[in-house]
Amino acid sequence: MVVSAITSPANTASIAFHRAMGFEVRGPVPDYDGPGLDRIVFERGLWTRLETDRLVLREFVADDEAAVHEYASDPEVTRLASWGPNTIEQTREFLAQITQPHGRVGFAITLHSTGKLVGSIGIGSCSDEHRRGELGYVINRAHWSRGYATEATRRIVQFRI
């Protein structure tokens, strides 16, 4: 699988971010969004796998549907999210889109000991102009209060730096 991302050649922070995430420069693409708005295209192969003592952060796969839907359809889990609770169709849409190029990198959070998917974490650029990014995570309610979100966040930040 090849994943692509596009950014402005003037945005050195975004270029550094994508390189740190394992992307290679494949552009530029002149007039991507109109005259004078060149973009650089990055591509990379299989997603990076990040590990901690208890967790593995990995690429999502189609077989994750039931585990993702378990937390994505829970109103308490999605209460503060800008999405959800999901229908099964919305969960399928998420899984179909998560590996598409959109400037954000998402990982499934799985338990190192069992491989069980317990949540997700994503990091990405939300404003090239203001050099801002965002990090978000969701954890299955059955796995709350175990420090998984903190552990996954620390690992993804270490990887990013």
C-alpha cells in the first residue's frame, strides 16, 4: 500500500513532520489548488508500527471493523468527539478512509499481550498557515482508566520528535 500526503513547499514544519512520519518526497505538483499554490507530494509504503511495553500502534485493517464499531458506536465514548456515535456504515466509511491521503496519520491502538484493538490515535496538520497540528485519541470504554491514551500519546509524540 502507498499512502500520499500533500503540503506546501513553504511549510517547512509540515515537510519535517511528513519526513518524520516516514514519507518520502515525490513532488512538487504545480498549481495543485490553483495558480501559484504549488504542493509537495509525499509517499510512503506500509505504515509505521510503534510499540510500548503494553501497546502496539499499527495500521488499521478491514478485520478491525467489529472492534472499532464497539467503541465508535458507544455514545459515552463519542460524547466529546466531533463524530459519532457511529452506525455500522459510518464505521466502515472510517476504515475505508483512514489509509487515504488526508494529511493525518491514524493508528489502531492494540494490546501488546493479546493484539486486541482497544482504540485509536491520530496526529496531523490542521493548519499549514498557522503551523498547527492536532492529536486525538479514542479508547473503548471497557479499557478506560488504564493509562492507554497517555501511553499511546507519549509514544506517538516521541516518534514525531
